[in-house]
Amino acid sequence: MKEREYGKLVAEMSPKSPIWRDCLNAFWIGGLICCLGQVFVNWYTSLGLEKTDAGTAASMSLVALSALLTGLSVYDDIAKVAGAGTLVPITGFANSISAPAVEFKTEGMVLGVGAKMFQIAGPVIVYGLSASAVYGLIYWIYQIMK
């Protein structure tokens, strides 16, 4: 069987993807996650926090909630329905850190949880820190030359 024939056979045998349903689920579940974040911001603001502090507290709450749901294997069930809707940056990032930690906890705290926790998120953290240092240096040089 040639490559072209094999590709045609795979296309015929593969189930059709329900793309419109998947997009709709990603949209509304991702929107619910964002609405939950806004509920947290409003709640923290009503407790007397400034808007920026309330936003920080809401982000921390979303991270903690997403890590908890990952540990309880609920986040994965939500992701099966929502797909990319669960990749709202802060909750998806918390999931990407906590999922490998939960998966490899049987290997111990250091070699399992500690080593695997940043396997996926590590490059993101390294790039973010490196980029912020470079941008900070450029900004500092710009301020000196001003």
C-alpha cells in the first residue's frame, strides 16, 4: 500500500470530528471560567481589597482551585468536554504544573513530584523570566538614554 492510498484509507476510517460542538463547548466553558474569575474579583473587592489586589487574589484563587480540581481528577473530566476552553491561561498553567506532580507522586516527593512538576511548565517559566529580564534591561537602557 502506498502512502497516498494509506492516507485515503485513514481519512475514510477516521470518525468525523464534531468541530462546531467542540468550539461551542470550549467557548462556553472557557467563558464560565472567566466569569468565575470575575466573581472572585468582585468578591475580593467587596471585602475591601483594591482592584489590583483583588485581581491578584482572584488569580491565586483560580490557580488553587484548578490545582485542587486537577488533584481530584475533576479538571481532566472538564477538559474532555471543554477542550481548549480549559486553557484559559492561568487555570491551564496551574493544571500543567499539578497534573504531572499528581501522576508521578508514587516516585517520591523529590524525584516524582518535585522533578516532574515543572516538566511541562518549566520552559514557560524559563522563557517568561528570560524575556522579562531582557525587556527590563532594554527599558533600563532606554530610561538612561532619555
